[in-house]
Amino acid sequence: MTTQEQEIDIDHKNNPNHLNDLHNVLLEENWLIDDKDMTSQNGMAFRKNGTDYDRIVIQNMNHQSNRKSYMVAIPLPSTPGAYRTRIDTTIDVFNYVTAFIEYYAEITIQQKYRM
């Protein structure tokens, strides 16, 4: 792979359209925009419709090396609390959060039928 091909590949992984797509997926899955959770314009936050504490927060992290990554916090559906991790690329943020919302849906449906 040439240097130019590597740069194109890195650009694709950090394409901001991945975050726009994630925004749309979350809205389709009944996650509501939660602006009160954001203290600045450097990310986005969502709250699951019908819940008070289930939030997904994605924040931009800028590093001294001009590298960008993201802090992603997801709720723990089986217990109160959240899990937070750092993710390097927008495509990885998209993949991580979409996998989580599929898991969240499965867990909450199972809990609903147990009651």
C-alpha cells in the first residue's frame, strides 16, 4: 500500500458521514437527542425514549498531535451505570454503537418478558 492509499483509507475511516449515519440510526431506534447532557458542541448525546438514565454520549477528543479520537459512553442495561471507552475512528464509533444498540434491544426485550 502506498502512502497515498494509506491516507485515503485513514480518511475513509474518519469520514464524518459515519457519525451522521449513526445519528440517523439512533433516531430510528427511538434514541432521542439529549442536549442537556452536552456541555459544549464537541459531540452528541442520546437518551433512550421512555427511560431516564439510558444515555449514549459521543464526545470528540483532540490530542496534541492533531490526532482525533472519540470518547463513547454507553449504559449498562442490566445494572445502573455506564461504560466509557476511547475509540480512534468514526467508522469504529459507528460499528461500536450500532452493535451496542442491537445488544441493548435484545437485553431489554428479554427483561420485559421476564416480568
